[in-house]
Amino acid sequence: MSTYLLIQGILMGLVVAVPVGPLGLLCINRALTLGPLCGLFSGLGVASADALAAGIAALGISLISEFFSEHQFILRLIGGIFLCYLGYKIYKAEAVAQSPANHVNGLLSAYATTFLLTFSNPVTILSFVAMYAGWHVPSFSGHYFAAATLTTGVFAGSALWWVAMFVGLTVFRDRFNLRFLGLVHRVSGALIAGFGVVVLLSLSPLSQSIGIRF
């Protein structure tokens, strides 16, 4: 049973990690501009938040779930504004040769920002609730070992994707010239800011009245 839950968690972790969203673009941008290790730590921040959200959804911890539900508007507002800010900063950044951000503070900062952005988004927990329903995962309320096993699998699956990307970018990073990095800044910055705008638009009464969800 525990092996099955672990494998199921790994598959779920891969499912949520592989699609390239705003945080995936942020991790890739950091990997290309600040070094693959910075990109890896950014990805691990996303994986950790996904695992924590998976554990909360599995255990059905009502207090935290209610907090995110009650404060969904302000959390999404802050997240949307921050994504717009990050996207703008990345878009305006000049493509210059930089030394890799391998120092502890830089790596911890990369980890913390993606962790907080991922976990503060109420959709993260709700997506696991929906996934559990679709995959017929039972509630593990009170079954902490089973929930921990599933959570470990989610982290392992998500982290596996980021480790693979770290290896790939480590091997090929020297082939990317400044012109290419400049294009990465423009495209990823515009897309990240665009995601932020979409999040902010989803808060409008009009989008809520017609049932639009982001």
C-alpha cells in the first residue's frame, strides 16, 4: 500500500510540475541567467510547496483550508501583483554575463520566493483536491503515515523534473549566447507578467459572475 501511494504521489508530482506556468518560466529564466543551481533551488521551492499543499489536501486540515478560502482574494491579489512585478523586472533586465548565484543567501532567496508564491496561491491546494477526486484518492484524515508517503511522492516527482532540467541546462548552458538570453528575458518576462495580469483580472466581479476561473 505504501509503495503504491509513493508511486501515485510521484506521478502526481510530475503532472503538476511538467506544465510550464509562470513559476516554471521564472525557474528556467533564473537557471539560464543566474546558473542552473539557482534554477534548481527555485524549482525545489515549487516542489516543496506542492508537497505541503498535497499533504494538507490529503489530511483535510480544515483550519488551513478555511484560511486560504477566506483570504483567497487578498492572496491572489498579492500574488498577481508580484508576478507582474517580477515579469516587468525580468523583461527590462539586460542580458549580461553574470557569475552564477551559488552563494547560500542567493540560493535560499531563490527557494523562498518560489515556495511562497506557490503555496500562497489557493489554487495549489484546490488543484490537489481536484486531482485526488479524479484519481479516487481517499481522505487520509488521521492517517499521517499514509499522507506523509503520498506527500513524499509528490515532492519526489516534482523534484525529479527540476533535477532533470538542472542537468540539461548544466550541459547546454554554455551554448546560450547573450542574444539568446536577451530573448529569454523578453519572452519569459512578458509571459510571467501576463500570468499576473490574468490572475488580477480573475478577481474582477465580471469574471466571477460569468464563472471564469484561473
